[in-house]
Amino acid sequence: MYQLLTLTETAARIRGNESTLILFHRHPDGDAIGSGFGLKLILEAMGCTAHCVCEDEIPERLRFLTEGLQDSILKESLPADFVPTQIISVDTASPAQAGILYPDCEGRFDLMIDHHAKGEMYADGYIDGHASTVGGVIVDSGNFDWAAHAERFPGLTTPDESYHGLVYTERFGKLAYITKATSQLMRDLGSIQSPQHAFYLGLGLQTLHLRVPRHCENARRIAQYLHDDPRVAWINYPDLEDDSQHALQQKYLPNGTCGVMAFGLKGGRDFSIRFMDSLKLIGIATHVADCHSCVLHPASHTHRQLTDEQLIEAGISPDLIRLSVGIEDADDLIEDIRQAIEMAEKGNA
């Protein structure tokens, strides 16, 4: 939220309703979903206009919207419930038009700042690695000239009365953004980590470079196994050569995307439930990016109150299973998936 407010809060106050945020994702027949919808309501209550763009509209809508007065583009690369690890080519947005923000939802490893993005925000999952704390990191590339677009970012280019008229761009240059986020908004709004949680994240960072390659390696092996299994109806994982996003993965994330994928089993909701119940090593959990592998079936867990028709309308297929691959032995994980599918098949007899 600090990252967004740094770009939008003063602009919204000065220009009224012209401060615009673009939210991903939206489905063609609906509004933003999940946390995106909640954030949209919060920003609109602050006077910010929030646009929601669905996957198929992204290239055309992004070019159109960034020709206006947008202050920031919010891109979620790992939606919580449906198509994980979607990659968008940031080349579709003019680098001078908006600050492109990536609230990564714990999903991506490579910084995108070489491709026009002004900053990134990383959630805590992979940093911590043990689901023990909540936090995040703002990464400011420091390569965006805020003063050159002063009219678009008055919060950074006009005097701040709380700091005796200090102008962030004049005093801190290209570091104006990160300075305002940490010195003004964090000071006034709080929401800082407790020392214990900061300790947990710092501890996790020490092994992040060792865990991440294992997450990616395991995920690639499991994704290929699922891809080749005739009992699997579909799978979304950009590292697969025939995935619709593979070209973008190769361009932006050549070292691997993450350990999270989504797939569906032939047999629908009931078959997926039996599969989940038959897993022995992989745990059932709503979070992702843990060093322990975990899986979620939204139709029988987080969205169990919805019918199949309602799930489809929300963009969640009844057979969708989200798998967050941990750092266990890949052969053990594949064996657990294999035996769980077989047990689910026996339930059909």
C-alpha cells in the first residue's frame, strides 16, 4: 500500500478523480476478483479511479490507458486462485507514462527493472520460506526521472509541509520515491514489522539463494510430469515449452519463474477432492512459496460455497488445483502425486 500511496495519494488530492490505477486481473464478464477487488474499493474511497483489465485485453487496454493520466500500473504476476504466474510484457506500456508496480504475491524471482519497471514489491513467502511471518519488500530501481514528469507526481515534486517544505525530487533526485515511501508514509501510517518478524525475514534471506533454484528445479520436473500424464486435463506453468506464456518467460525470467503452478485433473470437482484427500507428503494449505510443498483446491476449500457455474463465472474452474512446490526431493513429490491420482481413480470404481 505504501508503494501505491507514494504515487497516488497526493495526486488524488490535487487532481480529484484523475489519479488512476490499473488492476490485474479481471475476467471479461466481471470486476476485479479477490484482493484486487478489495484494493479497488479502498483506492476509489481515496479518490483514485481504478481500472480493471483482463488477460485478453492487456496489450490493447494498457496502451490506451497509459495515454491518459495514470500514475501507476499494478500488475499481479501470481493471482491467488486461477492462472498463476501470468507474465505481461511491460513493453506494452510507455516507460514514461506510469510507474509499473509488481506486487508479486510471492511468485517471481527476477527483477524486471531492466524492462521499464520503476519498482517492485515482493511479498514474504519465498523470503521467509516457512510461513512464519507476513511482510514484504519494495525494490526501487532508482532509474526513473520523477522530476521530468512533475505534473503527474506532485506528491514527489511539490513541497511536503510535514518536512518543512522539502521537495523530494530536489533533495533526493531519482531516490525521491523510495525516500517518501519510507520517511513520510511509514512514519505517518505505521504498519511496520515487529522486530521478531523482521528477524524471521532476515533469517530466511540468508538461504533464499539456495532455496529458489531448488523450487524452480522441482517445479519444472513436476510440471513436465503432470503435462505428460494423460489423466491431467490441463496445466499452466510458463516454463513448459507449449505454455502460452513461455516466450515471455524466456524473455523476462530465463532462470525460472517460481514453484507455483495450476492444473486440472480429468474428472472434475469430485475427482480433485479425492486426489487432495489422498496426498500423503504434500500438505493442504492456502498459502504458497513455503519450503514445504502445499496444494489448494479452491472449489472445495476457499470457494466451496460456490456452484460450478459460479466458479466458472469467477474464472476458477471446478477442477483447478494450485500446487506450490517446495524443496523436498522431486521424486518423492512426483510419487505422492502419482499415488494420489491412482487412489482418486479407485474412488470412481
